[in-house]
Amino acid sequence: MKDKEYDAIVEKIIKTKSFGRSNTYANLLRYLVASSIKNDVPKETTIAADIFGKTTFDPSQSTLIRVYVYNLRKKLKAYYQNEGRTDAYILRIPKGSYRIEISKKHNNKTSPFTKLYSKPWLATMLILLLASVLTNFYLTGQKKQIGLVSEQGLWKDLLHSKKTTMVVLGDLFIYTERDSTINLDRNIRDPQINSKADFEKSKSNLARPGVDINIPTYSLLIQSSSIWIKNLTEIFFSEDKDYTIRSISRFNPKELQDHDFIVVGMIKTLGIFKAYFKNSDFDFNPEEDELIYNDSTNKKKIRYKPSGNPDSYHTDYGFMAKFPGPNNNTVYLLGGIWDTGATQSLKNFTNHQLLESLTKTMKDKFGELPQYYEVLFEVNGVDRMELSSKIVHLNKIEKTRDVWEVGS
């Protein structure tokens, strides 16, 4: 088949109703076909630069190219189910590849330019590996769902914002011990040490003869992180929305200006975002692992602390807040005292039924959806998995409450 024949097939597809009217997808298809004909399968960074003009694109921090190629596969599938039912040739993009294959219908033989192999992308950080694996698993087994969230609901600001959304995951701080007396290396997780600042304060108490104590270049993610990414991926893919991922240990405060944020994790692991509690009706006490509600109406403090065994039946508390960022951006904080509460807070924000229920509760109480709010949930769970939850406090907060004016 000659190049002109490939071009004719591509242009025929692009002009159809099933493909849609997006110039970006049309240019992407033309680009991938031309690259495949030349036996030059592009990398994500090349696609980002040539099609989207992103010369500093980092595929380990953004799903942009994977989202677009995934949607392009869906457009090709829709075309061959409709206008292209009688076509002699079929274009397809195999999963995990950016190479276009062309084959005759009812014939497994593909054209010569489909025979080269592309190098798989390897993630360097555990959280990004989890994101990639779970995203691919989800996309392989599920059809794209439309309308998982309402454009006028609690996701409104994220869906309409021109800023990229950054998902920040609370990871567990660890430190290392090198015991030269017995030639042993250890990784230590101390629940009372959740940041570099905590470590420096405790370092003198940790010192022992013959033991070197240091901070490693890595941290730990809790098991629930995989659930959080899976749930958020469903929403972002359903809305054709790009997002990036950071762990709190790798978060640069300078990025506060440039993104909207979804921050998920146990409250004690949320780093700079714990500044929220310095100007809230809630306080967080990390020493006692408890949230304290300042009840101004009754002039008393109410303490909420998990109970039971997290590996069996227990009660936890989840916390959800939406508040303004420092640069006309938005922060969604989805946390818990334990990971059970954090998972439930995220679930209330991503599960369609629970999201609709929370939306209705807010409208019933305030007569509208407040722009900013904070919610405390009581969560019952077994083995760190949530079973049920109920709202304990639901407050509307004013935009004038400036989280970032207090030291962080």
C-alpha cells in the first residue's frame, strides 16, 4: 500500500461523525500513521512536543499522552462499528504502543510497518508505577463511562479550571539506621515522626553508639494508595481530564501556585497541607492522633479519636475539605486519622452514589452547594477497609479564611 492510500484512509476516518471534530485527535492520528510508515515509533515526549507543543513534558508526571491515545483508540473503534463497517482495511493502536497497525478485515496479516517493537515505559517511583499499572488494568477491563460526576456539582471547579490538577498522596516518612557493630541496615517507621522536621527534632534521642541515622531518598506508600489512584483515574478518564501525581515527600511548595490539588492520605502525612487546621474549626493533634472540633455554639471542644483494632473491627474518622489555594486555585483535602478514614473520604468524593448523597445533604442544609466546606465523617471498618460512614459535622466556610496566611 502506498503512502497516499494510507493518507486517504486517515482522512476518510477523520471526516466522520464517529471520529468527531477535534483537530487535536485528527493531527494525532495523522502523526502516528506517518511515524509508523517511517518505522519511527514516537515516544511520549516526542508526541508531547510535536503535537501539543510541550517541550518540557515528563511522562512520569503526566498522563496526557496516554489519555489522548486511549481516547483515539475509542474513536477508531467507534468508526469501525459505524461508518467503517465495510472498509477493507482496519487501523488500530495496540495497547501499550504508539504504533499504528493496518490489516485487512478478516485477515490477521498486518502491513510491514507494524513489525517493529516499542520499548515499554518503566516508572522510577513506586507511586507512578502504581498509577500506570492500575490505569492500564482499569482501561483494559472497563468501558469508558460518561457522566461519572456532575459538571455543576462538587467537582465543578476541577472540571472547569484551566489549571492542571495535581494529586498529592501522603506517604509514610521513614529513616534508616546503619549499625556498624553488627553490620546491619534497618528501615524504621516511627508513627510519631512524619516529616524531616519531626526527624530533626527527634534525632538526638535516636542517637546510639555505632549507629548512623539518615533520611533515605525514598518513602513508603500505604496499601490504600492503589485504591485512591484507581478511583480517581476512573473520574479523570471519564471526563477526559489530565492530572499529575506527587507524593508529599516529593512535593515542592513552589507548585502551590500552579495547580489545583486533590490531597489524599492520613492527616499526619499531609505535610504543608496540614496548615489548613491552623485556621479551621478543627485542630489536629498528631501526638494523640485525634481531631478536635471547636464547638463555638456550645463553647466546648469535642475530641474525635479512632478506636478498636485497625486490623479488625474499628472506628475511624475521615475529613474532607475544599478551600482556596494561594493563587486563585482550589485545594480538596481528603484525609483520615487512619487510612480507613482517608479511603472513605476519597470514596465519598468519587463514588457516584455517595457523591450524590453528599451533594444532596449540602443542598438541603445550605440551600446551595457551598463553594468551600469541611466535613467530618465517622467511619466503621474492618481490616483497614471502610464499611459504612455517617456525617458528624458539615460546615460551610468563607473564602475570607486564608489558610496560607498562617506559617506553614
